[in-house]
Amino acid sequence: MKKLLMLFAFSVFLISCNTPSKIGYVDMDKVLKEYDGYKKAEEQMKTRSSKLAADFQKANMQFQQKVQDYQQQRSKMSSKNAAEAEQKLMQEQQMIQQQQQMIQQQFQQEGNQLIDKINEEIKTFIEDYAKKNSYDLILGTTSQTRAVLYGSEKSDVTQQLIDAMNIKTEEAVEVKPETSKDSIAQ
């Protein structure tokens, strides 16, 4: 009886080992390049960056105008007043530089948070896709990591994921206007 039980357990083990696993891989570089959500986030950051650059330029131009005004008026000032004006200009320049550094750090932090959010969206989407399509494993590869050195085209699910994520993004954009109309009507 013991031998029969062992034989049965061994045969179950062999059968379970012979069940093929469904494995796919994703080229993450391509996903980031073609995913509409990432493109929108990138465009949003570029727009914000351009606005910040314009604000910085405006602040610097205003400061430079004050410096020019001071230089024109310096010959008419007493040495004490000139020293005070120079001190004020130096303090203002330091304050402008500190503000610019703080804003740049905040911008960088916002960018990192946005990238983390997109990466989490992609990860969640891949997990859902794998479950819905009965994948046991989906590998991710990039030009830097090269986690998949070779994979047949039938195992490459990159384009299917991109298409599905972009459809989901389009649906989310289409839902937003309807939601806002509903909230305005109420």
C-alpha cells in the first residue's frame, strides 16, 4: 500500500511538472515610448518646465534691471548708500537663487513622483493582463538590463500591452468630461 501511495504521489509530481507554463516578456523601453499615459505625463512636465524657465528668466531680467539702475545711480550716491544698495542687491540675488533651487528641487520631486505613478500603473496593468490571459510569468526587459536575451515573437506581449493600456487611457479621458458634466449639473 505504501508503494502504491508513493507511486501515485510520484506520478502526480511528474504530471504537474509537465504542465507547460505560459511565459511572456515586455520591452519596457518600447512601453514607455509608446504608452499614451507616459507621453501625456512627459508633455505635462515639459510644459511645466518651460513655464518655470520663463519665470526664472523673468526674475533674472528684473534683477538685472535693478543692477543696471543701481550702476547708473551709483555715481550720485554716497558711499554709505551705495554700500547699502549693493548689500540689498546681493541679498536679493541670494534670495532669487534660493527660490530657484527650491522650485527646481520641487519640480524634480514632482517629476519623480509622476514617474513612480506611471511605473506603478504599468506594473498593475501587467499584473492584471497576466491574470486575465493566464500568464504564469511576464518578464520585463530594457536596453540596460537585457533580462530577456532571446524570446520568440509569440512570447513578446509588448504591443498587446501598449495597445490595451492606450485604450484604457483613452477610455479614462472620455469618462472625465462626462463626470464633470454630471457634477456641474448637480
